[in-house]
Amino acid sequence: MLPFALSIFTGAFLLFQVQPLIGKYILPWFGGGPGVWTTCLLFFQTVLLGGYAYAHFTATRLTPRRQAVVHVVLLGLSLLLLPITPADSWKPDALGNPTWHILLLLLATIGLPYFVLSSTGPLMQQWFSVTNPGTSPYRLYALSNAGSLLALLSYPVFFEVKFPRHTQSIFWSGGLVFFALCAGYCAWRVWRHAIPAVPVTAAPPLPLVPDESAATPAEPSTAGGDETLPSAVDKLLWVALPAVASILLLATTNKLSQEVAVIPFLWVLPLSLYLLSFIISFDHARWYHRGAFSGLLVLGIAVVFQVQAAGNDAPMKLQIAAYSAVLFIACMVCHGELYRMKPPPRQLTAYFLSISAGGALGGFLVAIVAPAIFNDYRELELGYWLLTYGLGVLCFRHRSREMALAVAVGALAMVFVMPWIRSYFDDSPGLGTEMLEFHRDNALIILAGVAVVIATFFHIRTLSVMPGFHPRMAGFVMIICVLVGAVVVVQWPEGGTVPVLSATRNFYGTLKVYDYNADDEEERYRLLLHGATTHGLQFVNLERSVMPTTYYGENSGVGLALDNLGEAPRRIGIVGLGTGSLLIYGRPADYMRVYEINPAVHDIARSHFTYLEASPARVDVVMGDARLTMERELAGGQPQHFDLLVLDAFSSDAIPVHLLTQEAFELYLQHLEPDGVIAVHVSNRYLRLRPVVERVAEHLQLHVAVIYDDYEPDWWIYATSWILVSKNEAFLAQPAIADVKEEPEEEDGARPLWTDDYASLYSILK
């Protein structure tokens, strides 16, 4: 038992530990956006499917000896790929969607090790049955579950915080060697048992849950007993339900990454809850109560929609709690219903292969299909809609009174709970007025809820007093109501009645241009949103169109730096184009060089805003990741000699990590004049970036001036936080800067230095 237990525990741990680790390696190369992790999850799900298929077919088509030989060869080949650190040659050098580049990179670096690890659960269970006939392998499940959860939960709070990235890679490589030795010993044990192949009856792992608890053959199947074969609809649901769960997993992760930051903690939390729902659901039928979770799902979706509508007004902890809790409830519904449809033991491998295929399908739909057909993030809403539609189908098929009643109660509770949630975020004139406004604005949803309540009432009543009434009517009405709800969700306008001039979506996120006050020539302006973060606004009126707005007012840190930089000609570098607002500070003899990674931002800045063409300076826009581009410029002998370098590139609500490390600042200094200045935009709702920049400046012996400007003379000027960093102490000592800079903060402990090898956003969460 021990070698098999060690193999399964170590394999499960390594399988989940490598996911955030490899994500941290490649995140800086592709802009630091949430699309990188979405693509990684697609890769993990797809290779996991391949690992399940490999375990299934080798166990059923090969003798145990041949199976052991094949697996030992794969183990040896996987060790030849160590270490898994991606080579610099994989850094992108072309523009456009990098999804396929990322997939190819992952395949070349961790493809084979991940494939071998993903097959561990079912393979070791089958081998254990070969070497220990008559002994149940299900005792190994607990170790597998412990390994998977321990890997996920320990990474953001221990490994990422305590060890640099390179050390983590060494630890992981050592773990793979240990795993290969254990698995090789197990293969040798199988080789010694020259017996015919044993059909696999041990449950293989679940999608994204490589070794987790599965249904035990001893439990009766709810699909009609151990002798009842699954129907075609059952097989369809084996794929559809995990696909919906996978869609919601990736969509929730995307949402949290957009609203907060792209950090491993917000990758790991949804994945852990997804995994936990599998473990609980497949442990025993008693943990999933169809009625309770159905009602909670309907109510939870209502809460999420209100939090989503509140946007950045919702506190970070509330957003994380709401999205995560509803994801867990939704996954419990999907996986709980899957458990109820488990087939006889002889069909378990096909069952779990179908589940794995559904997980990979969901990942493909979110990572590949959705960006191609949507100009906004709609996967979360559509995922919830698909699941509620599935509830109607299940209610219809199983004639479930409890599910219909629970959904009805949840829909009715939503009518009274949602106004309370809305009043929490808004300056409400009173709950009574709030209720009236809510009922007026959400008439279709309320009617749908009332219809479900009425249908459920008749459904339950007529089962006993009207035998002629079809008991599936409640499920049918639920399906109709959900279809109506889909129209509401898809057509629901974001931003109220404000016209949207442009809406685009690509690998780097969503961009929308709103046209405010279109009927007022004096007050009309256009605003650019990247996700939920404002990236600039401009008045349409010619005279007001050259006014500094949002984060770039004259009293902001960057405004003061530009005004006190000296006479033209000046060379100014800007990382992050946005609307091009900073270009209005240019003078006729100035040169301004803008680095922008997102082609859609460049298109919007030229088509919907006039800062680029109105700037008096000579402006060049260089497309590509700023840091990689600057590295290539230095390699080509082209230092830019900037007098001022502005770091204003935002992914989600913060500057990407790879632009704030020691190596990044060393690169900036090589492009900077000796007395030049770096202006870092650290305005942020959720992260404390000030100590990060101050620590890097301290390490490089640079002077710092922190300028927090909360003076908002007009609504179009925002409160901001900027940090000016320079070797030129005299520049920072000018009265215009020295008189407004913040006093040094009292240190509340050691401030770790961020490097390319070590950076932890979890440690600076507010």
C-alpha cells in the first residue's frame, strides 16, 4: 500500500502545485492579464483529459507488464525535461492573440510531466488492484484529496511568500524525481505479477481533480441500480454538467482577476472550491441536498448580479466572498447531480472520461470561443443561465418536487433580498422607494419567479387531487421561465442608457467607449473603460478637449513632474497609452514614446479620442509589452535617454507585477538620463503598492517622493497616488514637489524586495 499511497499523494500534490508556478513564470511575458491564466487552465484541462484517456485505454488494451513498461518509459522521458523553467526563447516577439503561443509553450515545457502526473490516480488504483487482488483501492482517495488541496492552499500563503520562483521550481523538480521513483517501484511490483489485465473498476480522477473521491461500487446507483444502463440523456448530462461547472470556474476567475488583480491567490481560491465540491459530492450522497442547493443557487445568482452591478463600489472582500460562494454552490449542484447519475461500476471509466471531456469543453468555450464571438465578458451570466436551465431539465426529468419548490422559494426570496443589497451600495432614498424601483426595473424576473411559484403550487397540489395533471409541468414552466430570463440577461444594458460607441474584447480584456451627454455640446465627453477601470476621458468640445482629466491633473504626481521637468526639448517615455491623456503635456520640441501592448487600445485612441493627433510633441507609439520592447531596444544598442519615464500600464486594477521588480527598474535606469525621473502610478483600491516601489528604490539607492493628490476641483479630476523615483535629489526637492509629498510611512515589518524570481501580491492585499 505504501508505494502506491506515496505515488498518488505526491502526484496529486505536484499536479496542482505546478499550475500556479508555471503561471507565474509566463504571466510577465504576455502582459500580466487574466487571459494568461484562462489559457493555462484550458491547457491543464485538455492534457488532463489525455491523461485519463491514456490510463483508461492502456488498462483495458495492454497487459499489466506492457502497461508498466510504457509508463516507465514515459516517466523517464518526463525527467529529461527538467527543470520546467521556460527558456527566454519562448518570449513573444509578435503582436496579436498569444493564446496558441502560450499553449505551445506549455506543451513543450510541462506537457509530458503533466500528462504523466494526470494519469496517476486511475493508473495506481488499477495497479494496486493487480498486485493486491481482493483489496479495495478506495482507501487511497483520502491521500489523493489531501495532496490536491494541500498543494492548492499552500501555494499562495506559503510557497509563493517564502520561496523565490527558482527555488519553487527546484523543489517541484525534486518532487517529480521522488514521484518517478515511487511510480517506478509500483511498475516493478506490477511486472512481477504476470497475470492477465484486470478491467479498471476503480474510479479514475475527475477533471481538474486528478485523484479525487469517486463513487464507490458498493453504493447503489441512482441511475436505476447497478444493472441499469445509462440513457443517452444521462450521457449527455455527463458532459454538459461538468462543462457548465468549468465555464463558471474560468468565468469567476476571470471576473475576480479583472476586478482585483491577477494573482495566484485569486487563481487558486476558485479552483480549490471547484475541487472541494467534487470531493464532497463524490464522498457520499448525503452531502448534496437537491432542494437546499437549488434554492441557494437562485438566491446566490441574484446576489452576484447585484455585486456585479455595483462594480468597484463593492468592497474587495465582499466581491471575493460573493463570487466564490456562488461558484461553490453552482459546482455542488453540477457535481451533486453527476454523482446521482453515476453508472454501474463497469462503466465508471467512460463516465469519468465524459466528465473530463466536459471540463475541457468548458475551458475551450471560455478561452477560445468566447473571445471570438463576444465583445464583452458574458460567460458568467450565460454559465448561470445554463445551470438554471439545467435545473429545469432535471426537475422535468425527475419530477422533483423539492427542486421546484426550492427554486420557487429562492426566486420569491430574491424579490425581497435584492433591494436590500442594492440599498447597501447606493445612496438609497429609502427601502420602500428602493423596492418600488426594483420591482419596476425587474418586472420580467419577478414575473418569472411568480410563475415558478404558481407552477410549483399546482405541481404539488395536483399530484394528489388531480391525477390527470402531468407531474412534470413544474419543470416545464421552470424551463420556460429560464428561457425568458436568458433574454433579459443577454439584452440587459450595461451602463444604463449611455450610448456605447465601441465595445471590443481580445486576449487582454474588454474595452468600451461611452458617449456621455451627447445632447450637450459643452458637457459631452467620452470615457474609456478597461473592464471596470477607467482609462481616461476626453471632452468633445474643442477647447475643453485639451484639458487634463482623470488621473493626470496638473496637481497629480505626474502632472507636477511634467510641469517641473525643465524646458523643451524633453524626451518622455510612457508605458500604457489609454486614451493618450498625458500627450497633451507635450511641447513642440518634445519627443514622446508610448509603449502599448493592446492593439485595440491603440485603435480606440486614434478613432474615438484626439489626444494623439492634438499633441504638440512628436509622438511614436510602439506596440508590444513595454519591458520586452525595452530589452530589445537595449540589445539593439538603442537606449532612449528619457528625461521622464511614466509607468501607467494597468492590468485589472494595478500595474502588472513584472513592471515593478528590481530587474525592471534596472532596465528603466538604462533608458533614463542620469538625472531623469520615473513616475509610477500606484492608485489602487485593493493593493498597497507604495512599499513595493519604495523598497526597490531603496535597494537601487534612488530618492523617492510619494504624492497623494486628493484635491478634486472638478468631477473629471480624480484623486491619485503617484511615486516619483530619481537619482536627482534636487529635482524632488523643488518646492512644487517637496511641499506636497507624503511623509515616510512607519514600517510594519520587513519589506521584501520584489524581483523577477520573487513577488507576492497576496502579502500586499489591503
